Amino acid sequence: MIFKILLLLILIPISIFAVERPSVKHDIFLQGTDYELHVYRIYGKEAGTKGLIIGGIQGDEPGGYLSADMYVDSVIEKGDLIVVPRANFKSIILFNRGADGDMNRRFIDDKTQHEMDKVVEILKSLMGEVDFFLHLHDGSGFYDPKYVNKLRNPNRWGQSIIVDTDSITCNGKTIEMKSIALQVIKETNKKIKNDNYHFKYFNTDTDNPKTKYKDMKKTATYYALKNFCIPSYGLETSKNLPNDETKLRHKSYLIDEFLKIYGIKSKKLDIFLPKPILKSITLEIDNKTEEISNYSVLELNQNQKIKIEKISSNYYRGLSCDILGFNGLNDKDLYYIVRDDTTIRCKKDHITIGEIKIKVKKDEEVKKFLVSIDGKDEYLENGSSIRIKPGSNIVIGNFDNNSSIPVNLRGFLVEGATYNDGDDRNIKITISEKNLIKRFSKNNNGKEYEVIAGTLNNILGKFLLIIDNN
């Protein structure tokens, strides 16, 4: 209920205040979640009919979401469009019909049971703003009312315009859809040279008790038709067309004809699908921004805070970056505390376009020597120095708490010993010039002596003992 109230507050002002013409308004809902939703309102130079185009409600239908995405860039002379290119972003990223179930079977009641139902509520609200609705899909095979073969028969959906009924009377008006769909098909098929790719009219007769398409009562087009009394069409290109460019071309033929019939005047769009690439991402690292090139290896300290601020690609829409092991699939604009090595993997829709490795510089514990000076224990860090007065006694203990590593005060030899084993631990050593051999002192100064852990061929650590005569 809270979500619906907030949604109402966001959407109501759009319809009651004047808008700048021409202009584009971009709204983002559910930002930073896997179901992030981008809604574009394209206002023409002159007011007129308003249409709704939705794509990507099923994530494995690129002819749906790529076609819708094209119309975000529409230049409209008269009329308005609301375009939702990627209704089901999570499923698009995964290239899955419905990662959490079929979103196009969720237009059934007012209960919000899942995150994707929040998207459905937004789409429902948009239907109330428009005069007609085009729902873009890819379908398997090629629809034909007669059985031709396994790919071309009444059980296939591709290359068809789908309606729930030929016509309907509601709110005191009769909506004719068959005649309009047939007109669109006629003009579209003129542009398609291959007869095998021609479109056909497909009425699911959804309200007929004998229909075999009862599931269509749960779809977006049926909901829009029955609840808002607006003509609603499913535009299906075939998944069996040669490539995505062909799907977009055929879909654009359909869409442009519908726009013309409903009085929206817009300039023809070019179809251009270059291979998507990632140029870089901009990271906020501890409140400072840094641009990181694709395939970089980024070294960070543990507990540093990062946020993906910008994804730079040769595309502007359909981009996501996933910090592996964190949150969901869409981590842009979310703060992440670096703990371990990970990867930022970026996608354009479902296509991986690059990644950045994060390597953690672990905080290494400083190794220390245990020493006792005049009976008082203390730890000396590796590489440090200590000043000791002549006559003071020192007992050197283990290095790095390891009893197997010898520790040698260079220049010291136990009185009466004939052999130096290079290990002076746990020996009480009185500091005096006569107990230390001067030639082992630093620069032969008789004052500074190295204490080394390990051997001369493998020094693991050391500190400097300085005789303080002052």
C-alpha cells in the first residue's frame, strides 16, 4: 500500500501540469535493484494522441526490448509516447523468460507479492495515461491459422499481431482492433520481400469460455483493454528470424504504421546495433572519484568503500555492473565495503562487455622481536632500533613468536665459546664494548650492532642495537 501511495504521488503531477515541448522526461523506479525500471516520456512538438510502448517483459526476447529501446530516441512532431524498454531488467540480464516467474502473467490482482509485482503496478499506472498500447515480444516459430509444419502452425506466435478480441465496447465507445491490425499487417508485409516472414492476424478470443488461451487474461494487453478501455496489441516478431537487426526492422515497420494510424507523427529511426563494448567505469573510492578502464586490475585496501557511479559504453541504456558476491545483479549506485578479492562484471542487457578485477591488499601484521631489557619485556618491530646504556642486560627472545628461527646479535660471542652457532636467544648479555666485537659493528663504529633473525643468507628480520653512551 505504501508503495502504491508513493507511486501515485510520483505519477499524478505528470498529467496535471503542463510540459515543455518537445522534451523527454526520464524516471527511474526501484533504482539499485535487479528490477530497476526506466520510463521515458517523449513529448512531441505538438500535443496529440499518447501511446505506450513496453518491451522486455520477458527477458529472452531481444526483439522486444531492443525495438522499444529504439523509440526512446524518437523525434515526435505531434503526439506523445511513453516508452518502457526493459520492463523485466533482471530477466534480461539473465536472458531468461522470467527469472522469478512470468511477469506477463502477473496482471491479475492488486496484491504485491514479489519485487517484480512492483514493476507491474507501475506499468498498470502508465496504462491509465495513454490512448493505445503496443506490447513488444519475440515468439517462437511463425504463427499460421493452419498447420503447415512444426515451425508454422496455430501453436506458434512469431510474426503475428495478437489481440484479445476483434472489437470491444466499453465506456460508451466501441474499440475496433481487427481492422487496424489488418491495415498495419497489409502495409508492413509490403515491405518484407520474403513471404515466409509475413505477419498474420492472431485473435486469442480471450473472453470466450472455449478459448484455449485462458492464460491471456493474466497479461498486460488484456489488463489494459479491460481496465482502461484502450486498444492493446501484442507485436510478435519470430525468434527464428535470422538476426536481431531483422527483428528490429520488422518491428519498426509495425510500430511506425500503428503510430501513423493513431496520429503520432515521428521521424523514421535508423537501425544501428554495433557490438557493445565497455570503455570504463567511474568508481567513487572513499569519497574520491576515479575512472577505471575495462579489464583493469584495481588494488584496494580492506574496508575501503566503493560505489559504481558511471558505466561508460558505446550504449547508454541497458547497462549494468555486478560486484560478484554482493547484493544482486545490478550494483550501480550502491556502496560496497571491500573485504576480499572480487570482480566487477558489466553487461549490456545479457551480453558481458567487460570486467574489472579487485585485488585486496591485506593488512600484514608487523613481525616483532621479543626482548627483555633489565628484566622488562618488550616487543621491537622488524626494522626498528633500540638504544641501550652500557651495563644494561638484554635477553633476546623469539622473532615472530617462532621458536625455530635463530636470532643472532652480530659481534657477540659467549665468553669461553669456541664455536658460534648464530643463535643468541635466551642468553643474558651485558652490554659493553668488551663483550661485542667492534669489526661487526656498523661502519666499524663500535656503537651500532645488527640483530638478525634467520641466517646471513636468509635474513627474515632485523633490528639495530645502539649503545648509548650519553
